[in-house]
Amino acid sequence: MTLDWLPPTLIGVLLVLAVIGAVRRINLWRAGQAEKVDILAGLMAMPKRYLHDLHHVVERDKYMSRTHVATGGGFVLAMALTILVHLFGVESHILAWALLAALVMMFCGAIFVYKRRLNPPSRLSKGPWMRLPKSLLTFSITFFVLTLPAAGLPIVGMLPEGTGGWILTLVLSALILVSLSEMLFGMTWGGPMKHAFAGALHLAFHRRPERFGGGRSTGLKPVDFGDGVTIKEVYGVAKPTDFKWNQLLGFDACVQCGRCEAVCPAFAAGQPLNPKKLIQDMVVGLAGGTDEKYAGSPYPNVEVGHAKGAPNQIITDGLVNPDTLWSCTTCRACVEECPMMIEHVDAIVDMRRFLTLEKGETPNKGAQVLENIIATDNPNGYSPASRTHWAADQNLKVMKDVKQADVLFWVSDGAFDMRSQRILRSFVKLLKAANVDVAILGDEERDCGDVARRLGDDATFQSLAKRNLATLSKYRFNTIVTTDPHAFHCLRNEYGDFGSDALKDVEVLHHTTFLNRLIKEGRFHLSPLAGSKVTYHDPCYLGRYNGEYEAPRELLASLGIDVAEMERSRFRSRCCGGGGGAPITDIPGERRIADMRMEDVTSTGADMVAVGCQQCTAMLEGVVEPRPVVKDIAEILAGQLIEETH
């Protein structure tokens, strides 16, 4: 009598348990709200999304990229071949040798995982993740030995039958149990490998499929306020089950790598937010339990072990403190860095919506700002009639007078701020030099709604968007240009959800993109800027939200400036701290985000920082002097404009 039946039996039993765990996990996700997805198309697209889109992000860390390809790819291939060779007993030397090769590849990757875990970066979660390299190594070694006979290398088969053979079989079976428990049982029931199962499905059924294939999707999803007759139970997300089902799936895909934590400006500033911890709290909420087993970095100055939640329990009643949600600047640095393509910002704003729309709990100046927007169409409560005072001497055409123009200049709320008015005037000066046919809306322009939307008041945002669209539909123009990346983002990416044709054939541009186009067309000329070392700060809503990194730099290059790049630039630019209503909610931390960004600036040795956002200008100029000069690119260009004589 032999024990040859034991290894395949163990493999089969563990596979069955894994399937049971998968069904259980799927039922947890299905408790979320309905969201339409194309299941077949998603499943067919998943391999490409995994191999291309996910690895496009992972590739930023070359070490981990190659490690993951070897380990993850080796395991997937090895597991598929293991089922054929050892569970179904397919006799094929080719399959057996392929399995051996996959196991060797996996073993090499696991060695690098092991080395990484010997001295892990602080952002990586510890705890159960520390045993993962050992499980990977055990799996690869065990099945390598087990596969040798099938490959025609009967090392195991040559051993004498009897006690020795039984002992070897029992040892191998024990190792199979240990390694496969982590790889399969833990993949669906809970453990470090859970991300592999959930992550694959998350890529297939992602809430933003437009992100794949090099696309971009950054506009917030609108709240459905219904037809005005049917009353929804809740607006926003109060409980884990209020999330869409594929959002819950996305939370489970988190690999706890901490790349989001490493780039979060609020976390670095000591505010009570850590994107990784927040996603893990959402996992606690969807499954029920506490955070006592969380083994990563906590929220700054907040102890682990006190958060608890359940699928139908209010999130802010014990699971997540509201201050955590209000600390977010919505900069999307976390989303940009996440290798599993999780949408942290969507989740945060969804929960803010509940706090604002249902409970009226917008902190500090939030409630007053929202009241101002509703009453006066601008956050600071200025008289709407004063929106054009800055342009009294600019001789600008107004749309209600001319009805059409080539370019509509969307002024935004910089019209009420004396510092921002200097930027507006500089831009107008450049437009006039280029003989651009431009007009403004004047007092017909309303707030774009960005602040209201990030603070969770989607009702006010939608009202503003529809009223602005109604105004825009009355006039004819080819292009909208604005100096405000937040308004640019709303007009370009979020107004399209409200069924209007007002922007159907209209190009929406940021002023740096438009100015760069004018320079390339030779519409105006500039003298070189000498004597200054200049760095450039990428605004979040221009860069990460809209992918515009080159136009501002090309504009500076047109002045003969060789930009002194900050270490954190382009898609890794550090937020100025001004987005997402953060200056309004004003959650205390250990440092100011703007101060940290100014340190990034000064580290380059620059004496001037060029920006392309009125909010960024205000935040960076709020840093105590001495510091480099802060100027919008339009101001820099206007200062170097060569006046044409005719």
C-alpha cells in the first residue's frame, strides 16, 4: 500500500475550499449596490489589463516589476500545470518540464521577495505579509520535487518503498498543505494572496474601464437624485453596502504595498489620513470585524485596534473618523501610484457626500462656503455683479453683447481675488498680442461647482453645472480657455454627464496649452528670461487629472529656461494642499502641505517657481518668506512679451 493518492487528494480538497471561499467573498461584494458591467468583455480584457496596464504602474519600481513577473507569472502558470499534471494525472513530459520551468521562475522571484522582506520599506505592511516569501519558496520547492518523476527524473520513484517512501510522501503532503493553504485557501478566504484573486476580477470589472489602454478617467461619478418623485434611502455612502459592488471588489484588491501612503500629502503632513489604511478599513467594513490585525502604518497619531465596522453599519460611527475623509486634497496621487488601480478618491468623496447631504456635517468653514455658493454663485460670498470689476479697463467683449466669438475665456473665481486678477490680466494681455477673438460671460458666469462637489454637495454642483450649460448653449464659440485647472477639469470631464450639447463640439483648454499653441503658430513673440533659475510646480488638476505636463514646460523653454525639475514632478508632483476643499475644512496636522512643497522648490536652488493654477499660487505664496518668487506662467510670459510696432 502506498500514499500516492494523498498529494492529489490534498490539492483537490484545497481547490474545493478555495472555490467555497471565492463564493463567500463574491457574496460580500454582491452586497454592494448594482453597477452595470460587461462581464464577458471584462473577462476577455483582463489578461491585457494585467500584463500591460497594471504593469505599466508596477514598472515604475523595476525591482518589484521583475520580481512580480517572475513570482506572479510563475505561480499562475505553475498552478494551471499542477492541476493538469498532479490533480488530473495527465502524463506528458512536455507539461511536466513546463511545470518545472514555471516553478524555477517562481522560485527566483520568491528569492527577491524574501530579500525585500528582510528589510522592508516602512510603507509595506508587515504581519502575515512577512510569511508570504516563505510560502512562495515552499510551494515552488515542494512541487518541483513532486514533479521530477513526471518529467522522467524518477528521484522520488527510485526511493525504496516502505517506511522511507511513506515518510517522504507524508513530508511532501505536509508541505503541499502548508504552501497551498496560503496560495489557494488564503487567496479567497483572506490572507496576503487575496489580492491576486480580487485584483484579477477588479481589473475585469473596473468601475472606470476608460483608464485601460492608455486612457484617462478622472471625473467624479454624479449622484443620481432621481426624478424628484422617488426618494432615495440615502445620498452618498453611509455604509459599506452603499458602495457599488465593484468598488467593494476594488477594496479587496489592495496589496498593501503602501505606494499610496508614500505619496499622500495629508499623510506626510501628519493629518489623520493614510490611503492604505482607509482602504483596509473599507475591507473591515465589508467583511465585518475590527482593524486589530492590520499590520501597516496607522493614521498619523491614531492607534490601531479601535476601528470596527459591519456591512450595514454607518462607516463614520466607529470605523472611520470623519476627519480622515476631510483631510484628503483629492490630488489623486494615491490613485496614480496604485498598482491595483484602486479609486481611493471616489470612495472618499462618496462618503463625504453622506456627511454633507444627509448629516450636514461639513467641518469648519465648509457649511458657510456652501451657503455662499448657493446664494452668490461663488465660495467667498462676493456680489455676483462684481465678477467683471477686474476687467473694467481690459476692453473685453461680453458674450451677451456679441453672441459669438472664437474663444470664450472662462474667468472662474479668480475674478474676485486681487492676486489672481494679476494672472487674468497677464493672460488677456497675451491674447490681445495674439489678436485672439475672445469674449467673457461677464456676470452670467457662475462658479463651476468644483468646491461644492469635492465637499460632497453634489446637488449644488449639478445645479451650477446645468445653469452654466444653459448659459453656454445660448452662444457660439469654438474653444473655452481658463486659467483655473479646477474649472478646466469640471468643464472638460464632468459637465458632460448632464445631457447638454453646449460643449459637444467645443474644445476645452487650459491656458498653458492654448498659449503654447499660439507661440507655435507665431502669434506673438517673447524675449528670453535671463538671470533666474526656475522650477515648475505641476498642479494636480492639470497634471494627474488631465495629463498636461508638456505645454507648461515648452512655454518656459520658449523663454530659454531650462527647468530645474523637483524630485517630485509630473505625475508624482506633490500637491500644494489647496484641492478638495482642504483649505476650507482645515483639518490640523503636524505640518502644512504648502510648506513641504516649498521645501521641494527650494531644494532645486530655484529663485522662482512657475505655476499654472490660481489656487496653487495662493497656497505657495502663503508660505512664510524668505522663499522663491511664485508666478503664474502667464505672468512670466507677459513680462517677456515683445510689443509689436506697426
